[in-house]
Amino acid sequence: MLEEPLASNTSEENYLVTTVISHVVKPGREQGYEAWFHGIAADARKFKGHLGVSTIRPQHHAHPEYVVILKFDCYDNLKAWLESDVRREWIERLQPLIEKPEDIQTLTGLETWFTLPNKSIKAPPPRYKMALVTWLGVFFTISILNRLVVPLLSGLPVLLTSLMITGLTVILLTYLVMPRLTQIFRKWLYPIP
């Protein structure tokens, strides 16, 4: 893995945002890609809020995909970098080295639970909205599991019961509850400007 040093973050409010970018590099262009990566990483470090960048090299030559992990202190600073002329120039230099356009995913934490099907959302909802909807989802999920499942597990040790209930909670939140709540609250989470 290639790594660039992380800058220290002295802000008390840390709204860390991580972007995962994948590049499928043309065979034989790996050295050029690594030189390109070091150049763009050096320029990214100059931008406000930059917290670090690293890349994971492909394990097999059959699928030459590099994964770049880019961290900024907040979404606005990340956006400033992603939309900058400097980055645009670097992306133009990248084109002869890659087989297809880069794939970009931006994550701040809970927002993976707040995606709408077939919708491309550039910015996640505000954190307080994600926290409130998550709290609502956790409350109802645990309430239902405590009423229906915990009595069935009464003969098991407390730690094992907690392990099973928390596991079921996460699974239900991820695949059932949060997608439904996100759909129900979509106008509040993603208001139309």
C-alpha cells in the first residue's frame, strides 16, 4: 500500500469524510500510475482540510484495480478538492493510464444507511438528521426484538443473548429498517432546494 503522511487535525469538531476512488490501470502502466499518484497526492495535501491519502495496490494482474482512500476534515473541503482545477488537470493526465473512468464513493459514516434507490446524492444528509432517524430505527428494532425474541433466548447466558440481539439489530437496520425509514423521511433528509 502506498501512503502519504496524515496531517494533524486540531479541530474539536471532526466531521471526517472519506472518499474511496477506484482506478483500473491499463496493463504495463503501473509505474506511470504510481508516479501519477504521488504527484496528485502532493497537490491534494496543499488543500484545506486534507487529512491523508493512501492507495491499495491490486493483488492480481488479472484485475489491475487500485483503490485510493482520501480523507478530508469535512465535505465542503473535500468538494473543493474534487472540483478544483488542479485535480481536473491531474485527472486529464490519468486518462492514458486507466481503462475506464474512475469510480468515486464518498462516506462520512452513517450515510450508507441513507441511500435512496436509483438516486445519485452528492452530499449526505446533515448528521443530526441521520442521528435522529437512526435513533428511531434502533428504538423500534430493539423494542420489537426485546418483546419477541429475548423471551425465546431466556435460557442462554446474558452475554450470548446480547450478542444475538445486537447482531439481529444491525442486520435488520441495514437490510430492512433503515432503507424503509430513509424512504419514509426522504423529503426531510434530502429537501429539494
